[in-house]
Amino acid sequence: MTPLRQQLRALLDADTPAPELLLQLVRDLDLAWRAGDSATHRFIDEALARMLVAGAPLFLAAYPRARERASATLQAAEQFIAEPSDENHAAFFRAATDSYPFGPGDGCFAVPELGSHGTPGAGCAGGVGSIAYLAPASESARLLAALRRELGPWLA
């Protein structure tokens, strides 16, 4: 098991309140992206696709007007998870860009609690801050539970 996989698994297993844990997740993945190589980026890309799939019901419930654009991103994420190729990643990235802030595409994903655009750990790198926009803050516990259900078996 790679150190980043172990770190992500330990973080998701932590007994930390959901809002704080989600911020730590964004911070840790942002910093890992900045320091990482292509294998690290691919791992984070796949983790983000899985998080997007897990959080989609909460996002769509909170933002029903985004359903059409978000649905295309969700389909692209599912295809990338099923077959994590460069082509499928590019399609996922394009779809996520078109449905900003739903998914790690082009756009600023800095999480205000973590810093402004470009601040290390704020969520800009690799679009990891998109995790914070999957659900309203009031739904952070439900989002974290969904992330644990989706990522747990994959990280084992």
C-alpha cells in the first residue's frame, strides 16, 4: 500500500468531526498533488472521481438546476473509474470543467477556510477543493459517510 493510500485511509478512518475532516482531506490531497509525480496525480484523480460519484446525490439535491451538466460529469467520472485511461481522464476533466464546481476541472477550487487561490493546501492543485463543493456544509456528515462507503473498499 502506498504512503498516500495509507494516509487517505487513515484520514477517512479518523474520529474527527466531518467539517474538519473534509478540510483536512482537501489540504492533504492538495499538498500531495503539489509534491507528487504522475502516479500520485493519477491516484488523486481516481480518488476525486470516486468522491464525486459518492457525493453526487447530495450535490444534485442541493443544486437541482445543475443536474444536466452534472450528469455528464458523473457519467465521465464513472467511465474513468471503470477504465482509468488518459482518454477517459481527459473526458472527465472536460466534463468537470463544463459543470464547475462539480468535479475537478478548470476553475478555482480554493476553499476559503484553507486559503486563497494558489495557497498551498487550499484546494487549487488538481482541483481537489472540488470535494468541499459537493455538498452544503450542513450536509458534511452525510458527505463524509458517502466518501467512506465509496473509498473504503477501494483503499483496502
